Amino acid sequence: MDASEDRDKPIHTASKRHMHALPLETPHLTLRAFRDKDVDPLFAIQGDREAMQYTHAALSRQECEQRLRTFAAMESTLGFAPWTVVLRTEGQVIGWGGLSIDPFDPGWGIEVSYYFHPAYWGRGYATELVRATLQHGFSTLSLQAIGAFARPQNVASIRVLEKCGFTLLGYEPRLERNRYEIQRSAWRGVA
């Protein structure tokens, strides 16, 4: 196998618990495991300080790659990790997101997080991703609760969380973010 073939393989083999779920397809998106070739399109987003103004902006391609690999490595221990988000009609990487326990600040539990290329904002893709994440987390993984964080100024992300049934728990001063959560029992009632 040559190096280009290796780049198309997921970084980590999915656990048996998670394997049957990858890739996930929604009406507009394919949610799949992170691959080496995803670094450049994801750095184009995560390296854009304006696009990432409400979350972590990578200072370099190397930092972005290291963070992506760190999150992807969680698959082998937790049975889940954020996905690369691909627009089905174009086959283009447009974002990243899903379930994780932040490996850089793990004390907050299981959460959903995401980011998208600004050219794809306002099209409902974040809501589609979050709903697929909740479906996977509650139905496949049998989680009891999923958290989320959003800066108070990030009105678009707050609206996504509200549409998906998250409840505001309060403001976390250390994180400078609002903390949200959805319980499995509440999710069942969200359309």
C-alpha cells in the first residue's frame, strides 16, 4: 500500500460498539472518522480566527493536526470521537464535530461540539449534525446526558442548541461560556 492509500484510511479503527454507525449519513451530510487528508481543509476553517471567534482557533497547521489527532484518538478509549463533516452533494469537507470529552479540559463530561466553514453557515448543517449526534449518543451509545457550551455572543450556536432541545444550565465564568445539557428523557420528546 502506498502513502496516498494510507491517507484515505481512518486514523483509528472504530470500536465494535461504534463501527456499525460509521459513516453516518444525514439528508445533506456524511459524518465519518477523521483521516490524514482532512487536516488541510479543517485547518482552513480552524486557522481562520474570524470563523473561530467563539471557540479555539489553531495558530498553525501543526497545532490543528495535533488537536485533530488527539480528539480522534478518543475513539479507541471512549467509543466515540468527533467526525469530519462532508457535504454529500459535493463530497467536500465542510466541518468537524460530534461527541467528545475535551482532552484539553476533560472535567466537563461528554459534550457535542462543532465548527463549519463560513461558506456553509446558515444552511441548517449544524442543526443536522447536532441532531445526528444526539441520535447516536442516546440511541447507539445509550448515554444519559450530553452537554454543550456556547459563548453568550454566539447567537447562532445557541439557537442550534435550543432547537435540538438543550437546556441552559448557567454561565461558566472559567470557560466564558454558557453551559447547556440535554437529558436522554428530554431528547425523546424533541421533534
